[in-house]
Amino acid sequence: MTDKILSSIRDFRDERDWAQFHNPKDMAIAISIEASELLEHFLWKTPEEVEQRIRDKREDISDEIADIAVYLFELADNLDIDLTAAIENKMKKNAAKYPVDKAKGSHAKYSEL
Amino acid sequence: MTDKILSSIRDFRDERDWAQFHNPKDMAIAISIEASELLEHFLWKTPEEVEQRIRDKREDISDEIADIAVYLFELADNLDIDLTAAIENKMKKNAAKYPVDKAKGSHAKYSEL
Amino acid sequence: MTDKILSSIRDFRDERDWAQFHNPKDMAIAISIEASELLEHFLWKTPEEVEQRIRDKREDISDEIADIAVYLFELADNLDIDLTAAIENKMKKNAAKYPVDKAKGSHAKYSEL
Amino acid sequence: MTDKILSSIRDFRDERDWAQFHNPKDMAIAISIEASELLEHFLWKTPEEVEQRIRDKREDISDEIADIAVYLFELADNLDIDLTAAIENKMKKNAAKYPVDKAKGSHAKYSEL
């Protein structure tokens, strides 16, 4: 998101001549696969075991989060989407979809609120 | 990632009393689900159709990217992971796993390089 | 898996002239997206809420399971994979990866047993 | 789906005392993770490379398909869902959502047809 990170991501890709593979569809696939790798850390685990896993595998989990972020930032960059603006814009919509008085203390989807 | 965005994300959650639901396992599930929603835009589509989709549904796609980012930033924050540091750390590892001379022009996984 | 189901799946696809879209990569994407839709029913929910959800949305959940199965059966069929044989073969490997004396009562991945 | 396969799946689980972990939420997570592992075989690949991958890694891909099927069959069984009936039921709905005259030769989602 910061210019420095984005520019490292671009350099890393371009030194390896990988832009040719990084079309939006494969980038979205990659994000989905990395999200599954993060989730796998918590599979079959109780809340207590999840907390223990986070203590035991802190760096691995941090790496999975970073993997998702790297692909996500590059995809936004490739599509000329300003991620900060996109987040601000989406959070305004979320605020309208989940008004505090209706959504407070509820995890229902907006369509089921 | 910027403090301002993080602080909006925390405020949004806390106004709705949602921290109780935002345990790491469900956050990882949410990231995975949002990643699938992004990917669905490109399902069954050729590269040309993907480009057309991006033109036609630019804001929807931007929203999906933002949804992933919001959950990812909050999860990192909840785990006391500095996302910028996590990315820099992971990119150093990636540079070692994918040395330029071996990885250039190849999309093979490091274990198959 | 039964011939009758497989033949309905093929007929459904061919009446719509959809084989042209059903390449293995997009089929795998479709399976992943449908799996996320199933999972979304359980997002943010406690075990008790999951049980309630299953009572409340039994047919929706059954439909999501069917969606995954339909794409999975067609993909196996397209790849000339006999799903019953594939399952038997994989279960033998699983039995070797997860020997009863080591795996009993543990949800650890084989690489961490 | 056949009784023999289902009964092997149940025996495998019960010999390892795994029913305690196999709640519907974790089963759905497992299906999603396995679906991603299948998809990873095709990441960054052109249609020709996908075909080559299938030739090169036929057994690995068959194993991933089997992994999804095993969890899916067990989940349906745990929920007392008859998978064959679920598929037949869903395919009737799909036939209504995707009438031949509208859907023929189109990969648009029913909501965009």
C-alpha cells in the first residue's frame, strides 16, 4: 500500500519477468490459494488450539498473511485501483449495509439482518 | 495498513460490537470467502472477457479487493502483526526461494524449480 | 458417481453447449467457489449456531453440497478419472499417512504427527 | 456415494476417533482447502500447460479430487443428506435457472442472463 512496498513488489516481479503470468484471473486464484493456506493453520482446531497455534507458528502465519497482501496489493496496482480509496469507499457502503442500530452485536449478513 | 485505515476498521467493528465474532479462525474463513467472490468475477472467462469484465464491473471488483484487504488488515492488527514488516520479511524469503537466475520467466513453484 | 447421475450431468451441460467453458482450470475454480458458498453458511457461527443454521437452511446447504458434487463428478469424468477408484486409492494412502496408533484422537496433519 | 465407499469413509474416521473433529464447519473448511489444493495445480498455467500438467501429475490430481469427494461424502452423510437425491433436486433447480434457450452457449450467471 505504501509506495515503497508497492515498488518492491513490482521490482521483485519484473526482475523475474513474471508480469506475463500475473493476469487478473490468475492473481485472484493465487489470492484464494494463499487464503486457504492461512486457513489451514486453524483447521480442526478449537478456539484455544487456534491461540496456541498462533503462538507456535507466529512466523508461518505472518508469512501467509503477507503472501495474501503481496498478491492483493499487486492486483490492485495492476488494475490501477488505489487500495486506500477502495477501502474507504467500501467501508462507506458497509456502514450503510450494516447500520449500527441493526447490526450491533449481530453477525447476520446484511441480507438477513 | 496506514494508521488511519486501521483505525477506521477498528472503529467500524467496535461500534457494532463485532470483536466477539472476529476470532482468527473466522477471520481467515472470511478472507477466503471474499477471495472467492473476487475470483467469481473471472470464472469461465477468457483473458479478453476478463479484461471486459474489469471494465464493466470496475467498482464491484474494487469492492471485493477492499473486502479482502479490510479483513486482512484487521486480522494482522488483531494478531499484533505489523503488515509492512511481515511483507518485507516474506519478500526476503521469496527472493531466496526464487533466485532470479532460476526463476526468471518461469512460473514453477520453488519446490519444482 | 452412479452412471445415471453422470449421464444427467453430461446431458445438462451438452444441451447448453457448455463443454467449451468446462476446461479443468475453470472447473477447479468453480469447485472452489462453490466450496466457499457452503462455508459461508457457517461463518462467524458457534457450534450451536451452526447446528441451528443446518436446521434453518437445510435445503440451501444441501444445494451447495450438490453444486460441489456436480462440478467434481463432471471434472473427474472429463479427466477420465473413475472417482470410486480414485477414492479407494487415496484412502489407502491416507491409511499409510495416518496409522491408527499415531493418529487416533489427534487432528494433527500427517507431517506434524 | 455408494454404500461401500461411505462405509469405508466412516470406518476410517471411527478407527481414528475423528468424529469429534468432523463438525460441519470444519468439514466445510476442509473441503475448501482441498479445493484450493486441486486448483493450485493449474495456477499461472495456460490451457496447454494445464493439459500437460494433467498428463504429468495425473495421480496427484486424482488424489486431490478424491480428497474433496471424501470430505464431501462424509459431510453429506453426517447431515443425513442423500447426495444422489440432493444432486437430482439441485439439477432440477439449475434447469429452471438456466433454461436451454437462454443459457445455450453462454457462461453468464443466471442472475446476469
